[in-house]
Amino acid sequence: MSDKDLCNFLKKIDQLNQIAELIKNNPSKKFSLSKCKNHDEVIRLTSSWGFDIGKRWGEY
């Protein structure tokens, strides 16, 4: 893994942790996330919240 890929990977982990905190403290967002039926819906929803978690570490 290149340094750039590692940086992007760690950034994604950080964003996932932020999403976990957000839904832990916001029942309506947790409910919205629970309604997602597939990966694409999760990516669209979390993108609307300002997160960018859709790419895999080698895709950046």
C-alpha cells in the first residue's frame, strides 16, 4: 500500500468512526441508515451528510 493509499484508508476509517458517533447520538439518522437496503444507498445517504466513504483504498 502506498503512503497515499494508506492516508486515504485511514481517512475513510476516521469518517466511518464519525458516522458511528453521529448515528449513536442521532436516532433519526440511525433510523435512516437502518432503512438502507444496499451499499449504494448507504453511500448516497452518508454522502448527503458530508462524508465520502464510497471509494476503496485503491480507487482514490
